[in-house]
Amino acid sequence: MTNKKLKIGISVGDINGIGLEVILKTLADKRILNWCTPVLYGSTKVASYHKNIIKVKDLTLHNTNDIHSINPNAVNVINCWLENVKITLGKCTADGGKYATFSLEQATEDLKEGHLDALVTAPINKKAMQLSGFAYPGHTEYLTHKFNAKENLMLMINESLRIGLITNHLPLSQVASTITKELILQKIELMNQSLKMDFGIDKPAIALLGLNPHAGDDGVLGNEEIEIILPAIEAAKKKGILVIGPYAADGFFGSGNYSNFDGILAMYHDQGLVPFKALSFGNGVNFTAGLPIIRTSPDHGTGFEIAGKNNANPQSFREALYQAIDSAKQRADYLEMTGNPLKIVAENEIDASPDDIIDNDGVEPEDRKAPHKKRERKDRDQKPKKEFRKQSNKKQENKQLSVEERLALAAKKNKTQTPNKKQVQKTSNQESPNPTSKKTNAPAPKADKKARKEELPTAPIKEQEPVVLEDNIMETMEPIPNLIEENEIPAIEQQQPKEDTIKEENK
């Protein structure tokens, strides 16, 4: 997702305002096409009308009627209506609301179908929208309904400030009765999740403003802080969210304390937006959190008073477009990194063995469902001696002789020399430069050689006491040591070929 060129849908807003002016001024910068494919929902005729007002020469619009036929390397305009439209710049009309609704509805439909990666909405006039029969207070409430979201959070953001609202477009007289502990907790959770998912902040610090002047002054100026806001803060902390408050709004912003937090929650519209626009007007972005899609818009309105005068500043719309691109990529990366987390596959102990492991789907394999005895640490760490000897012989096959060859050499040695008990035991426990000189010539019984082979261990044995053979040679689990030095083996092989040794064994 990070390297994918995103398709960003843009609704035109009120055609009588400055929406199309700031859109076209932003898209006139050809570098935008390096980062996204803009898809403007409106009308080629209306877009050309506003393009002539602002006198943009280098902007080419690709005309289409369907999202599937857009040009990825051009500014696309999808025609949402074909009739001629009467444009009355700077006026609130029903037509302004009507065509803004057409644009928003088709962009939303393509967004729901997954044809777009994000949506940027140009400003609308709420009165004009009502005149056209639009049944929602604004973009935020409309998108919340269309995407079946339980709740939303209106966030006003810039590079260093993010202010969310507990209540959105609500008369001040209804604010106090609307605010509840559950609503505040829900908004805190939405902000915490959005800061992680859409802005890449792992452990957000959130400040909560009070409702009353001076945050109630311990109940003197109102009890909402004590009875509603503080319990909501405590409930959020129990869920692992870092939230502090309630703060008095005037001192919080006046002292600069806002810069110490990743997000701020205000109780009502003007409590949050007045300081935000005072600090960042013209560079801010309206971001809707809590939705399954990315939606942004500029921080200003329709600007009827300057519409058609080519005086509108496109900076806020440009920032909204950039934020849509950044948040779409950030959310995709977050969902990819946090999706399908690995389940616990072993017991939480140092000794966890392969017998304790279960499949990643949480179901124990069929061949491990039968009860089994849990091995002790000592048993797990020690390999069977027989298996260990096989591994050791493979590693040293070019350096040492096999057990059979050593037995054959020992038998030949005993046949030519007379064994002495003391000398044999001394030879078995200590290395000697010339052990053959300490033995006398004596034939070794053939039955003893066979007995040695039969007494070799065939199963793993933890400990074994030394065994004294009939010829008084000490035998242990290790291959017969020190009967002959390794550096003497080549010389003996030259004197006695292997064929003679095989004949002796056959006899």
C-alpha cells in the first residue's frame, strides 16, 4: 500500500462558493499527479466556468462518466449531471445545495465500492443543503450514516494541534444535557484509536477540557466535571488510555499547555474551533475519525463573500488533500501490521518443549491429543548415547576406525602377545607412546571376540558399570580406548592388510 498511487475522490461542494476555485488552484500543480490520481465529482462545464475565472492555463481536465475509465496520470472529472446549471456566485440557493448533494452521493458510492482510497469534500452551505432536501446537518453526519458507523469524531488538525469535539453541530442550549459519561468515554476511545491508526502515534496523550468556566471550580460553577467528566476519565484510564483533565479551556490554550498533548477533546463546537482557527486558520484540516474510510476537508466554509474574485487561498484544501493521502497510507500500514496477530503457541515457561506446541489455529494436532508424560529438563537435554555415538562416528569417520576394525585389531594384538592383567589395565587407563611393547604374545580366544560384539549396547543406557571380560580386558560403553594409538594405525594397516583381518574374523 505504501508505494501504491492512491485514487482520491473530491466532491465539489457548493458551486456558488470558493470550493471549485481552491480545488482547481491545488490541482494546477502537476506534482500532485506524482502522489495521487485526483477524481473530481461534478461537471466539466461547471469546472471549466470556474477555471476561466481563476485563469489557470496549464490544467487539463480529463472528462469521463465512470470511475473505471479515469486516466491515472490526469485530473479526472466525472460528470454527475448533464444539464446546464445556473451559477450565482456568492449566493445561497437551492441549486447550490442540490448539485453539492449529487456530487457527494456519487463520490460516496464509489468510496463504498472500494474504487477510491479517500475522500476530500469541498465546503457546503448548510442552509442551501436544507433547501435542496438534504436531511443531515453536514458531511460528517451523512458519512456516518452511509457507512453504518456507530459514532464519529470531528477532528480539527494541523501539524502540531489536533482538537476533537464531544458534540458537533449542536445548539449550545442542548450541550449540557447531551454530554454523558458514556459519550465522553466513546469519544476518548475514538480519538485514541485514530491517533494510533491514522497518525502513527503509538501511545497518545489526550487532554480533556471542562464544560463549565474554570472547569467548574470544584463544583462551585457546575457539577458536570465531578459527576460526568472525571468518572469518564477514570474509566478511560482503566482501559489503558492516557487521558488527563478536566482543564479550563482559557488557561489551557493561553499558557501553551496544548503543545504537550497529542490530542485535545473539547466539549462543544466553539470551545474547540475558536482556539484552533486562531492558531492555524488557513492551514487546518477537518478530519473525520471513527469511520471505516478516510475523509478530510478544508477548515473554511463556502466563502460567499469572496467567491468569483480569485482571492481564495488554496492552502487549507491542499493540506486536506495531503492529509488524505498520508492518513490513507498510514491506516493501510497499521491494519497490515496489526492484522492476524500470532497466537500463543507455547506455554509461558523457559522449558517449553516441542511437545507443548500447538498449531497456529489454536487446535492441538490429532497425534498429540493423547495424554503424554511431560519430559523433565534433564531428559530433554541429554541425547541417547547410542544416537550420540552414531553422530560422533559420522563426524570422525575419516579420522578414527570403526568399532569392528578396532575389535579386529585388538583380537590380532591379543593373538600375537601374552596379556598381563596389570599391563592391560594400565594400558586401558593411561596413554602410552608404544603400548604394543608391554604385551606378550598369546593367542586370543575366538569366543571372546564374539562376546565383545554381543556385549556392545544396542539401546540407550544412562549409566553402565564396567564389565570384566574373560581375558580381563575392561569394557565400557565407549569404543575400546588406548589399545592402540591413532598415529600407529596407518603403520599397522601397511603391515597387515584388511583382507587378512577379514579372514581372521571369518575363522
